[in-house]
Amino acid sequence: MSTLGRDSLLEHAIAWLAGHADQHLPRSVAYPQSGGEREVSRSDTKRTARETRPTVGSPLSRPPPRRRVDQVSAGRRARACLDTQIGAIEEREDVVSVAIAICSSLGEPDAKAFARALLADEEFDEEVVMDLEVTKIAVLIGVAAAAGVLAIAWVVRRGHAVRVGPFGEFKPSHDFVELRRVAEAHGPGADIAARLVTETKEPWNWSLPPALPSVPTSEIRRLLEGFQAIGAGKVRVVRPQAGERFVAGSMTTTARTTDEDCWVVAAEPSADHSGFSVDGRVVMPAQVEVCTVDWWVLSNPECPVGRAVAEGSEDLIAGGSQGAPGWRASWGLSHPEDLRGRICFDEQTLDVWRKRMATDLNKHYLKRPDRCLAITGAVGDVFETSTMESPDSQPVGDAVVVEVVKRDGVRQHGLACPGGSPLLLAVVNTRPAERVVP
């Protein structure tokens, strides 16, 4: 199938028509004159030949040059015709008849002989060009070439194939066939598809993804819904799942995201915010709400601690509930003691939560140890007032952990990122650190 673009097809048609016309144009007859040679009409040719007796080596001893059609002029006229409004044409599949009707609509019915020669791959009748001025031939060739291109598009838009000898076969592209199906289905986007069918200039090359930028943004969703509704064009709905990694480009969000954090989809988007892909490539991003993976892991609704933190985010999260989607584990909780105090979780539940938090979050920050959670309060650790507390009183001076105090039979470890604020304090007993004598 031919994949020539409309402009290239027009140029090829002009060149083909001009080349065939040139073969039937008579040669010019030259006279030696100051400033050059002049051209004489065919009626003067015989008289000139009798009266002129060339000498060997003179200009007239060489064959006179053949006249040539000015393809530049023909091209200008052809391009002007492409932008002209064509009148109504009777429904037909015969591309030659359509081209002839277009020639008449363009005000040059005499161009039909050239159009017929082009589309039917016929030889010119010598008389077609012998009695015409070269400038007029250029005009007719431009009109005929434009009419041929317009006629091919007119017939192919209606779902028919056209074979043009010099340029091969033109038939509707797969995507254009699907576009016609959407228009004829009278479902979502049918009116948009019908308009595109009418406006398409190269139905043999039409492809859905490249055509979308020319469609108003407000109409793209309805058009894609129409393709998807009939299972056409390999169009698929893109609806990211909650917790799925946010991918800029295939998804959009109103939130301000940063490269420092790992962002995930906070909730599955509604139908009117879903995206679309064509043959596996996203052509319309899904509109999603996002949160850091830190907040996603922390606020897991299947975890009792996660549910409690999400419900109490106004007090427990820096920035409150509005700032929660951008929360980082290194920021800790505003009141880390509340998980054992005000909310009163048993230590067994907190132990499961600590391990889950570290396991689920750290895999997303493998190259960022400062963003990874660690369970704190191991025996031998230096006592840190920011992440640990003593059941009796805070030690004075340097101290080391000698015991993690048990509660409900479970050791009360803490949870924090290295150097960050804690999510949970470790409860430990200490002893003064031994001084090293120099």
C-alpha cells in the first residue's frame, strides 16, 4: 500500500503529468538575435526552415530545444486548489469520475484529460497539448494533479481502495477503518469521529496517536472512550491501582512531587480521571492523587496502628492531615509516646507494626539508608535521648543500653530512621558509659 503523504503525492503527480506533456510538446525554433534566441509558433516553423540556411557550427545547426512545462507554476496552482472549497460531489467509487467533477468545481473542466491520464495511467492524446500554450498547460496540470489527490482522498475516506498506476494502491489505514466504525456506532465520541473522517486529508496514512494532538483536549476522552467501547484501535483504559508507583508522563497529579521521595497512587482514580493507552503506549495520562510511599506504608488500613495513625493524623503528623500525603518516615511522629500511652496499643501489636514498617518501606529506598527505618534500642547502643527513654529517669551524662524493658512479655524497641525523629521510643535501662583512661 502506498504511504506517500499528500504533499509528496501532489509533487509526484505534477512531475508525472509534466513529463508526459513534455514528450508531446513541439520543439522551439531559434533565430540568431542579439541578446539570445526567440521562439516561433508552429505556423512559422516551415517558413523559417526554408528561409534560414544555417552554416556549420551556427546555433541553428543544433536541434532546437524542446519546450518544457513550468512545474513550479503548476505546483503553485495545485497547492492553491488543495485549499479551495470543493462543491458537493455525487457518491461514487470511480476515482476518475470524482476527479473530473472536482476539475469542473475548480473552474477548469479542460483539466479532466490530464486527470484521467494520471488516474487511469493513460497516454496523452497529442492533440491535448499541441494547441495549448505552455503556460496554460501548467495551469491545467496543476488543477489536474490537485483534483487527482483530492479525488483519491475522497474515495478512500469512504472506505474504498484506489489503485493509481504510477503510485500504487491507496486504501484506508487500519486506524482509519476503526475511526469509521466509531463514527457509525453512534456511541461515545461518534460525532467527533465523524468530523475527523470528513476532515482527514490522508486516510491511507491516518493513525490514532499522531491525530490526537489536533483534537481539542475536551474531546479526546470521549473519542478514546468510543474506540474502547467497540474494542477498536488497541485502545485500553489505564486506571492505576492504589499503591502503584507513580510514573510521571503516564500519570498526572495536582500534588507537588519531588525526586527526593518515592510517590505512589493514593487511590484508584474514578472513571472520568482514568487514562488511555493505544497499543501499549499511554496517549492520555490518568489523573491521580498521590502520596509518599512512606505515608502509604504507615497508613495501611489493614494494620490497626496504621488506621489509628491515619485517623489521628491531625495530631500525630507534621502538617496535620493535609500534610500527611507528603510525610517522610525520617520526620517521625509528633508524639511518638502516644502509641503506647494515649492510644494504648499492646506491645505485641507494636512489634508486628515495627517489623512491617521496616520491611515494607526500606525496599523502596535501597540506595538511601537515611530514608530507611531501623528498629532501635539494642543492648550496647549508646543511649539517645531523642529515640529512647528510661522507665526511671533519664541518665545523666553518657550511658549505654543494658536492657530493653519488656511489656506484655515483648521488648519495647523503638523505630526511627538514622538521625531522624522517632515514630516510637525505645524503653531501656542503662548504665553509665565506662570512661576510657588514656
